[in-house]
Amino acid sequence: MSDTLKIAQALIRRPSVTPDDQACQDLIAEQLLPHGFTPESMNYGEVRNLWLRRGTQGPLFVFAGHTDVVPTGPEEQWAYPPFSGDVIDGMLHGRGAADMKGSLAAMVTACQRFVQAHPNHPGSIALLLTSDEEGPAVDGTVRVIDALSARNEMIDWCVVGEPTSSERLGDTVKNGRRGSLGGTLTVRGIQGHVAYPHLADNPIHRLSRIVSELCATHWDDGNEYFPATTFQVSNIEGGTGATNVVPGDAQAKFNLRFCPDSSASSLEERIESACKRHADSFQIDWSPLGLPYQTLPGSLLSAVEDSLKEITGHPPRLSTDGGTSDGRFIAPTGAQVVELGPLNRTIHQVDEVVNADDLDTLSDVYEKVLDRILK
Ligand SMILES: [Zn+2]
């Protein structure tokens, strides 16, 4: 069994359901301390973060990732126990195998081999680990980035280990992510008897007109790297339960995944004006905003593309789809950010699994990226 696989297995056997790190970060630190990395804990609340850096000079290359995993769901539905880390027929099983303990293990062994071969490499290498990516993501990467920025420790290049591949390892990398804007819209009307509608003002009717308009809105066209902005309603609520009562208010929870061509403030304005067209009294409680990010072609993207071509024989497809990632907190500092990890088909599902050989290949690709970038 390869070192990468052994480390991935040991990480999976620690049931680090978000935000509980279960000493996964200690395990990674133990692997890298003998190779000249210096650990620094940056814990906030119940979230554990670890900054592991080798070198004091710039430029700074960072591998970023998370040690927390999503809950298992019903364990009896798993073919193998979710924290067993069993390797069966070449597949490593368990919660976090693909998202993203396999990537963490690949980063560790890539760093080990690289610094053994290049003990006096230029610049610095660091790992940024958090146990709060799958949870609220409030005390995780964003806090570490704030602390690093406050002391002027700037990241030049960052590879995030999120599982980006779809059919074959490295077929897709992410050079950006859409933004996420959401909120709860409450429309207020006047409660009354359904038989006396002239005395009532039905907020469900008003809300449905607003929802219809927003669903039919063309927000933007997208661009070369980003699909067009989309709007979805996830929850709708209204009514007293009685069939003869017009309720006093109605609510909808909604979310937009947006392309950087639309700013969050412009989208907020457009939503508010649609509400005004159909309701006299309403309130929108906006959820915390996830900003989009985009990494343009440059030294990091080239290093990732060339390394994938060399190791897997294929150039990757660039993509910005999927959910948000911690890349959104790192990119605003000016860092080039690219996400590259294993197949994402089983992430957050029962029977999460990753191809064991893919992790060794991923480790080789990560090492090549270091080779190319820290010349
Ligand atoms: Zn993840």
C-alpha cells in the first residue's frame, strides 16, 4: 500500500464530522514536521485550523483543504462502515475518501517527495487546513486568511484539493466558482376570511407573482468561463392550516448562483424592484454572501495544465460550476487559485469512494505542480 493511501486511510478512520477535526490535522503535521514544516494552530471557537509552512521567503505556494466531512446519513445503508477506510478491489471506501481526505494525503506525500528532492527550493510551501469547510465556514479558512493578511503573509498560488474530476482523474479543474446570493423573502398581506377577499390581502398570491417574475428573469448571459446566473426557490411557506383563512404573510427562501458579470448589489436591486412591483409590504433577509472568484490564465493554471498533461496524458477542461468552495476566501487576496482533486461522483453520498490508484496519480500531479512553480 502506498504512503498516500496509508495516510488517506488513517484520516478516514478518524470520524471528523464537521467541525470536529478528530486530530486529523495533528496526523498531517506529524508527517510534515520532519520535512521542515512549522505548524501554527489558528483555532477559533470549536473550529481547528492549521497553518503549516516551510520557508520564510516569497513567493508562497499553498495547498488548501479541509479535514472535516459531512455526516454519514443512515450508516446501515453503507455497503462498508463509513469510517473503515477499507480498500476493496482497488477502491478506498469511507466518508471523506473523495471529499477530501484523499487529496490531503496526496498533498502530504507530494510535499514530502518534493522537499526531499529540492531541500533548498526557492520560495515557501504551506498547507492551509480547516475543520470548517462543510459547516458554516465562518471560523475556518476565512479567519486564517484574515490573520495571514493582517501580518502581510500573502499567498501567490493556491491549489485547493476539492474533488473536481468527473469521469477521469484530472479531466476537470476549477479556475473559479460562481457567487452565491440568497435570502428569505417575507410578503405581508392582511389576514381574513376566504369568503370576504375584499377585506383581506392575500400575500400568497403576491408572493407567487414575485416568484414567477424572478423565475422568468434573464439575469445575464454568462461569459467564456461562467454559466449564466440562475435563480431557484428552495422553500415556500404560507397559510394557517385552515382552508378558510387568507394568511397574514407568506415566505420564500431563494438562492442565486451568479456569474461575476452580475454584481451582488445589482442582483439585490433587481430582486427588490420585482418585489415592489407586486407587494406593498415585504422584507428580505439576505444570507451571508458567497463572492465569486475567477483565476485567469497565468503561471498557476499553466503549471496545473502542463502537469496533468504530463502525468495523465490529457489536458483538463476548465470549469466554474458546482457549489462554492474555500477558494472564494483565498482568491480575493490576489492569489491565483485553482482547484484540482479526485472524482466527485460519490461525494456527500452513502458509499463515498475513491479509486486508490487515482490518489497516487494525484500526488504525482501535485508534485509536478510544485516542480514547475517553485523553480
Ligand atoms: Zn470538500
